[in-house]
Amino acid sequence: MNDIIKVNELTKIYGSTLAVDHISFDVKEGEVFGFLGPNGAGKTTTIRIMVGLTQPNSGTALINGRDVLKESVQVKKTIGLVPETSNLYGELTSLENLIYQAELFGVPKKERRTHATQLLEEFGLKEHQEKPFQALSRGLKRRLTIAAALIHNPKILFLDEPTTGLDVMSARGLRKLILDAKKKGLTIFLTTHYIPEAESLCDRIAMIVKGKIRVIDTPESIKAQVKETEILEIGLDRVTEDLKNKLLSTEGIEKILIAENRIRFHTKKLEQITSPIIKSLEQLGVKIQSINTLSPSLEDAFVKITGLDSELMKIDKPVKMGPD
């Protein structure tokens, strides 16, 4: 596959903050490429540079062979952008919004309504076509915003945190729409701080922290980087606040992660640590409900590669509301 996006040494500084730190990457035509990182990692700034909304301090970005700084008008004709906050109009209906976006992008007049209606059908919005945008649920608003970004048949779709703030069912439906778009040959660049979302949607992932890319690879290859690590997962009847600190002193434990009433021990010496941990838990008066060994997950790989606590990735940005 050809590289449809090429970024080289891209850098952006805000005051004393290095928001994007000399990053380089490429995106293959037809793939879903994900930027995975916590809030404030530089994901949105990178997208803004690539779509021509923010000027970098240095570096280059080529979209479909065109320089985003020198040929921004031509670049914008080939891309669709779904920002964190919708850019649609609250008082216009779903259909009117799409037709208006089609006009802005220069879609021939005779094709606007037909294409808008087709997208409403594809995105499950046909029955909502006469409703004002402000009357739609958050999930439907997000669907319509993506449909609007596709009104001019772009080659590349940029999605900035597409499922943030959505309920589980809406987020699941939106991920299916993203995969359906990929099947049609669309190249998709998305940002997310949800590790499972990146793993399920992306062909390749760039993990970015504090403006710097730590690794770029497929989810499976990233997980393989921590294959020497073994994980012992123990389910408990309760997890007390001081339990983690008391167990960290056990020789051979590299890291402890707690999720609800499950505690995971990362180690290279599984056989050595199992008995001492069980004994310690019994002495601490907690009841063991299950014991399992696990293969490292993408979350485990993220923690090891970035040095960050995975709990940081579960913190949403405050949701910015679009037009009401």
C-alpha cells in the first residue's frame, strides 16, 4: 500500500509547552491508523496541523502527496474532519446540515440531496432527517457529524476522540460504522485514549505521550514486545487501599495493577512469586476467589512502553457540547 500521509519531524510549541515533539510517521492508504495516548499527549494538536487548522513550528506533513502548509486548499478537498466538538448547526435539520456541508465542499447541486439522503440511510439517521440537530441525542449527533465529514467523498477521514462521552451502545454502533467505512477503502486517522478501542479498530497504533511517539506498530506486534512478561491475576472478595503497597515488596514482582476486585501481578518469575503471594493474601485476611495466568494485553504493553498508569487512560476530557 502507498503512503497517503507522510509526517516528518513535526513540532508545535505553545509558550513553554512542547505540545508535539519532532514526530514522524506515515499512514498507508486504506488503513485505520490510531494515535493512542492520555489527554494532553498532543493528539488533537497533531490532527489540527494535518488538516491545516494549526501552523507547526517546524516539520512537514504531506496529505495525498500535497504539503498541508503550501497546498491547504487542495488538501482540504480530499479530507474529512470530525472534531471533538461538532461543527454542525443546531437549528438546521439533519438533512439540511448535510446539504449545506455539501454546498460548502463544492458538491454539484444536483448531487447534494441524493448523497445526503444516502448517508442518512447508511448511518441509520433516515428517520431523524427532519429533526433539528439540537434535538438529537449525543450519539446521533456524532453519527451525523461523521456523515457530514463524508459528504464530499474524501480519501481520508480524521476522527478526534470519536466515542468520548457516548454511552456504551452508541459507542459500539459508532465503531461499527468506522469499520464499515474502512471496508469501503477509506483511510482513517483517529485519536483515542481508550486502549480497547485502539486495539479493536486500528491496523497500526502510535503510542504518544507528552508530544513524543514512543512506538508505532500493529497491536499484536506491540503486545509481543512484552511477551517475556507473565501475568498472574487473582480475584479477591475485596481489595483494600493498602493491599498493593504490602504486596509490592514480594521479590520478583515488577508491577501490580488493580481492576475492581482483580489484582494483576506482572513478573518474569511466575512460579517463584505465586506461593508467596497466596500466603501473603491469606495473612492479610482477604479471600481468594479465582487465580488465572494471562498473556500480556495491549494495556500491559502501554504501561510498560510509556511508564504511565493505565488508569490515566480512563479519564475523559470534559465533554465540550456542540450546538444546542
